[in-house]
Amino acid sequence: MSTVFSILLLKITIIISFFAISTTCVSSDLHPDELNVLENIATTLGAKGLNLSYEDPCKLKTLKIDQKTGDKEINNSIICDVCFNNACHITKIFLKTLSLPGKLPPELAKLRYLQSIDLCRNYLSGAIPMEWASLPNLTYISLCANNLSGTLPTGLQNFKNLTFLSLEANQFFGTIPDELGNLTNLKGLQLGSNQFNGSLPSTLARLVNLTDFRVSDNNFQGTIPEYIGKWSQLQKLHLYASGLKGPMPEEVALLENLTDLRISDTTGINAVPILSSKDIIKTLILRNVGLSGSIPPYIWNLKKLKTLDLSFNRLTGEVHGEVNGVYAPPPYTYLTGNRLSGNVESSGFFNSDSNIDLSYNNFSWSSTCHEQSNINTYRSSHLMNNLTGLLPCAGPINCTDYQGFLHINCGGGNISITNSSYETTYEADNNVTTAATNQHFKKWGISNTGEFTDDRQENDDYFVSIQSRDSSELYKTARRSALSLVYYAFCLKNGTYNVKLHFMETQFSDDEPFSRLGRRVFDVFVQGELVWKDFNIKKEAKGTLKPFVKQKKVNVTNHMLEIRLYWGGKGTTLIPRRGIYGPLISAISLCHQIEKKKHHTEYPLIFGVSGSVIAIIFMALWLYAQKKCRGDKNTRERALRAQGLQTVCFTWKQLQAATKNFDEANKLGEGGFGSVFKGELSDGTIIAVKQLSAKSCQGNREFVNEIGMISGLSHPNLVKLYGCCVEKIQLLLVYEYMENNSLALALSGKSSLKLDWAARQNICIGIAKGLEFLHEGSMIRMVHRDIKSTNVLLDSDLNAKISDFGLARLHEEEHTHISTKIAGTIGYMAPEYALWGQLTEKADVYSFGVVAMEIVSGKSNTKQKGSVDHVSLINWALTLQQTGDIMEIVDPTLEGDFNIKEAVRMIKVAFVCTNSSPSLRPAISEAVQMLQGEIEITQVMSDPGLYDHNFSIPKLRGSDIHGSSSTSGLTDQTTTTMKSSVSSCDLYPLYPESMILNSTVEFSSSSV
């Protein structure tokens, strides 16, 4: 009896204690120690405006910080479920979709009662703090959609109680560590959209409690592991484009709790499996995996199945769609892109409300079949190459005439775009769209397949619009698709067409840090041919909200043309929210080449012509013997003849029209040669026209020299000279136009352009490759002499192109030191060249080293004070290197988002290239290999050399520079003078007072 009484008393005590704790949780404040910890946590996360005095976080149930509002994905919650001794303790912390820019805080380990950490959709970097493993109650970690990188730490095995881990949509790489298999309590493991490779380790077989396993969008190798079939509790298995190949183990098909199976874009899965979970399966996606044979009849009797996707396989046979007289197609049924045949009209599909896509098959259709808005029958007929096969249920289509052009405003209404003297009308494309749509108009149509999974929306929106005033009307709307989007045209004239696809990424935002991490990847097919694989709009356009045009020449032979965009399972799917992925397109233009001038709007090409443009063919010299400068009519002609030059000639009227009569509004800059104007040729090509003014006779020699140097060169990293004009009293040079201006402007922060690390690495290597071509790769070897950031231009793809060859001199093989005048820019000139006139390729290597340091640091080496004093960037960097603070050199505007190995490598290359001794500098070809990690960087470091703390332009200007001749024994003293030179800073002004040192005396080849 006493025992019973004791048990009863114990229960009453527990109940009273529970209510006491609950009551305390309502009335008590957060423990003071944890209040202090919160402040440190907020600092590490980069949260701003923390106010802990506003109200107690446990009572407020949120962290009072500066944050955006209005996004339903935002979750800023603090939960305090454990309270005693008049104090509460944080058990759960949710800081989601806040774009926090800091690092993962180790200080969370001081919240000893913490159970859940959710920091999804931020911009956090760094590694997963191993300190968190000491938290005894931690079971839930979600770090999805952040900027975390590196390999997965083996220390994760110490998180013994973890039941959920999401690292989706980060930058992790390498193999999955074997130790991850020690987390035997895991129920959810989400590793999708990273860069993992290798095979899945066999130790994962121990994760027998898993219910959710997602590894889509990775680079794994090997086959789908058999041990997945041993995870008896598994409910969700996502293997979109994971890299893993078939076959699918029989054990996986036998899993009885499987409700969601998704595998795509692989090979080796030869047949539709017979699933043991047929009574509960809701989603079955086996897309583009190599299926063949027929569809098993049981598929049509899966009562819970919502989505069936067997598209883009090799399935054959008939589709009955009913079992025992009961018709039950899933609400979303995609059989696109197979070899299915038979009379589909008898299958009962046409009596269903389901969204059914039958496109790209071999069905037989009666002449009385009719279209339905929920069934896509595009190209579903065995009649392949005629209009009946294209639209089998649309009724008779006869082409009374054939068109040679088509313009579509994807996702928007009719608009007219005016360009130069003509107007182009883009047809509307804004009809209601479903998951299985085929819409056709007079001479074109669209076919859409797929619904956006996991977006928690019953009715998907296939149109995207923006309200930006800065965007062209053509890019304010777009159409998107979850799987496959086809635009097709018919009744076209046969022949060659120029097809333009207009893109702009509008669903990711560079203004929202975590949204920058979004990746949209899809494939582009034209006339059934894969032309662009893994196409990424943001990557191609170098940012969001930037128009980008892809062009393709297409041959039409049967009066039909087709463009298909396909999502192959790659890219993120949860940024900025779930369901953002798949193809996106703003407009389509196609024009028969004969119709081009008459109907087609040529949009300005904001990038230079590609490297495949044939080298400029030189024209006859007599064209130049037309005008004189200040009385000397034949000066330019003789100079051109002396160079042996002929070049493509533009007429004055052509350039006058291109620049709108040299309108001041089109002026890009003005330098020693005269003005430079932006222009547009009649074919839409954007150009830069450099005009040699009549009063600028001092520029003749440099002008002629520049023609000689550039016109004979063709390389992706050199500015291209299109040609010139010799009419009136002026000479004009016509260059490709660089939309993104100079590297100096991009680094200065004065433009809207933001260079991420990948762009900087590409630019640096591009400059080095351009110089490598000049030094070693071209028929005419030369030294540039004025490499600097203002002389590096950036095209629309942010490729570096070296400009201003006006100072370049032919490399004379037999000369160790080239006979020349000193000409270059203070701060970039090699010491031996600035002081003694010794000029070799190593002078360019020195200048490149300075530019490389500018790229990695984001700082200019030409910081002027009162327009004369100079601050050495190399000296500043050396100081940091010597004190062990080398990473402080890296541009802070990158906010830690860069490849550490590449950054250190670039810094070291800059140091070795700027050594004061030319013999200790690498050749530029070696510098290229160093930057690419192909060879080790020599240990020789830079030193201040010419540009030490005491160096200044006035001192150099006022000093004597001596050059001795071994032949005469005489010493010439020369006073240096400053004068400007035509360069890219004339074309794209940044430092209008940039100084060029030009000696008045030539040094002989032996004068050192």
C-alpha cells in the first residue's frame, strides 16, 4: 500500500513540476548568460541592429534585428521550452531567409539546451563549427542555401544525436566521408545542389532510420547503391541528375514506405519497376533514365499517385490507361518523348481532367480527334514531318503563304520595339498555361510540360514579370517551365534563319545576398539538336537583371522550326523559395537572312565579335593618299606605306550614320588623338570609333603604329580592330565596343559592375594569355609597354581584352634590349625600363604583376594625391605578406566569397612578377601556368624596387635618367616629361590625369 502511495505521490509531484515549469516559461526571462551569448552570436552571423533591451527574446519569441519584411519565407524565431529557477533557456533558433552575411557561430555551443538550428537561406560562409557537437540535445541542423564550402568534415560523426541534417544548395565538394555513416539516428539527410563527387560510401548502409534522402544535382560516380534498399523506413528518395547510374536495385523497388521516388537524367534503368509501396506512392519520376519496353498496367491503378513522369525515355507499346474498366490516370501524367503508339483516343485519356502530356510520341489519331486544354498532343503522331504530325488534333492547317520572320514576347503582350529607322512588333505570348499545354496561333505555337514540385501551390504560375524601369520592355516579362518548353513555327520559308533567344534572369536578385546563390541550369535544343548544354542565364550574362542574347544560324528545310528548352535536374530548386528552377526565356526572334534588312530588328551586340571573325583583310594603300595634316598631304600615306599596311575601310558616311553624326551624346572620351565615339553599324554591331583630329599631327606615328600592331593580330584576349576610315581631313579607327568598360572602372567601385572571384580569376588569366600571345604566340612578337588596368577592357562576358597597342614595338629577335623611347605609366613600369630604358618582355611581366595585385586587392596602384604623389600597392601588399596577414590583401568587398587557394596563388604570382630583377621574373607563359596551378610558383618574392616609400612622380620628373653607350662611351642626360597617350582611358575615362612617362632620347640596344 505504501508503494502505491509513493508512486501516486511521485506522479503528482511530476505534474505539479511540469505546470510550474510551464508557468515559469511564460513569465521568466532568458537566462542572463544566454542573453550575452546571443549578442556574440548575432555579431558572428553579421546580424545588424540587435536590440536585446527592447523586450526579452523568450517573451518576444524573436530576435530584434534589422531585417527585411514582406517575404513569407522569413522565419526569425526564438523558442525557449526549458525553464527553471526563474530563468528560461533557448531550445530552438530559426533565422531563415534573412541574408545574414557572416559565418556560422561556434558560440551556439554555449546554448546548452539547444535542440534545433535552422539558418537556411542566408549568406553564411566558413565551416560547420565542431563545437556544436558538444550540445547534448542537438537533433536538427538546417544550413541549406548558404555559401558554405570545402569538404564535409569527418567530425560530423560526433553529432551523435542528430536526426536531421540539410546542407542543400551550398558549395561543398569532394567525397562524402565514411564517418557520416556513424550518424545512425539520422532520419533526414539532404545534400543536393553541391559539388560532391566519388561514390556514396558503403558506411551509409548503417543509416537504417532514414526517411528522407536527397542528393540531386551533384557529380557522384558509380551506381545507385543496393544498401538503399535496406533503409526500410525510407519515404523520399531524390536522385535528380546526381551522377549515379543504374540499374535501380530491386531492393529499392521493394521498399514499402516509399511515397516519393525521383530519379532523372542518368542511364541504366531499363524498365519501370514494380513498386511494393503501390498503395501509398504519391510521386514517381523516372525521367530520361533509359527506360524501354511497355508501361506496366499496374501504374494506372495507383490510387494515391499524384505525379507520374516517365518522359524522355524509349518506352514503346500502347497506353491503355485503365485497369478492369476503371480509368485512373494521375493528376499529372507526363509521357513526353517516348515511342508509344496505338490509338490513344480509346485509352480513356480524353475523359479525364488530369494534365496529360503525350507530346513526342507515335500515336495514331483519327481525323475527328479534338484538342483539349489539359492534354498536350504536340508532335504525338506517327506522321512526323508534316503539319498533321505537328498538330494532329488541330484540324487541317494549310499554308497559303510562307513567312520569313517571327518575333515573340514570351510571357507578355504585343509590344513594338523601335531600333534605328525601323520598328519590330513582338507578338503576345500570355495565354493561360497548364502543366500540359499546347497552344498554337496563326503560324507558331508553344508546348509546355511539367508542374513545379514542392512549391506548395495548387496552380503554378508560368509567367514572370518585373516592374523595373531600367529594363527594356522586351525583358519585363518571361515564360518559365518546370520540365520542357517548346516554341515552334510553321509555314516558314525554307532557308537559313538567324535565331535569337533573349534571356534575363529575373527570379534571382544580386541585391539579396542569399539569392545570389541561385543557379538556373537547363539545356537548349534547336531543330532537335542540343546546342547549349547546362545553359545558365546568370552566368552567361554575368549577373541578374542583365539582358543576354544567344544566336544560332538554323537551316529550315520543311517549313518548320523548333526551339526546345529542357530542365535536366540541375541547379538549385529552393532559392529564393521552393519551386524556382527550370527554363526561363524573355523573347524569341527569328529571321530569314534574305528578310533581315526588311523585317528583323538587329539588337545591339554589346560584346565584341568572336574570335572566329576572319582577320582583317588589308585594302590598297592608295586609299590613304587623300588628305594632309597641316600642309603635308602625303604624311599619312607614306607612314602607312612604310608599315606595309592595308586594312578594311569604312566610308565617312557609314561612320557618320553609326555615330549619329558624331553626336556628343555618343562621345566616350577624348585623348591625345581626338575624340572617341560609340556607334552602331547598320547590321546592329556596336563599335567604338577613334577619331584622329586634324590638329593632332603629333599622333600620326602612333596612329599608324597602332594600325600595324593590332590589325595583324587576332586573339580572344586582345581588342579587335575592325578597320579604319580615311576621308575628309581625319583618320578614324573602328574597334569592337566593350560594354563593361575598363577593368580599372570595375575595380574602382564607380560602376554598377561587381566582379566576383570567378570573374577576377578569369580576367587575370585572360590578361596573361593575351600577353603570352603577344610575346610568344603571334607572328609578330612584341612588347606592349603599357599594361595597366585602364588598358584592360571587359566584354559583356567579362572576358579581359588588352587594348592600346599604340605604344607597342616589334620584338627584335636579335636584340637583347629593344631600341626605344621610354613610354609607359608611372607605377606600372618595370624599374629597369623606367631608369635605364632596358625593354624586354619582362617589362610587361612586371606591369602584369601590378595589375594582378589590383585584381586580387580591389585597390588601384595609381592613387593620386594632389595629382602627383604615388602610393605603391606592391609595397603595401609586401608589408602584409611579411607580417603574416596575406589574406588581408584580398578585396574586402568579396565578403569572404572567394577561392582561398586561387587568391593566394594570384598574390604570389603578383609578387614574383614584380621582382625588381627582370631575370628573376617568370616568362608570361609561366605566369599563366602558375595561375592555373599547373606549375609551382617560384619562391622569389617581390621587393619595393623603384616604387619604395620614398618614390614619387615629382622626384622622378626632376631627376636625371642616365643611359650609357658602350660604343661611344658618352653619357646622355635626359629630362623626363609627362604627356598623355591615347589609351583605353581615353575610350573609357577613369583617370583623366593618368601620367605617361615619355623620354625625349632613345637608348641604343647596348646601353645598359
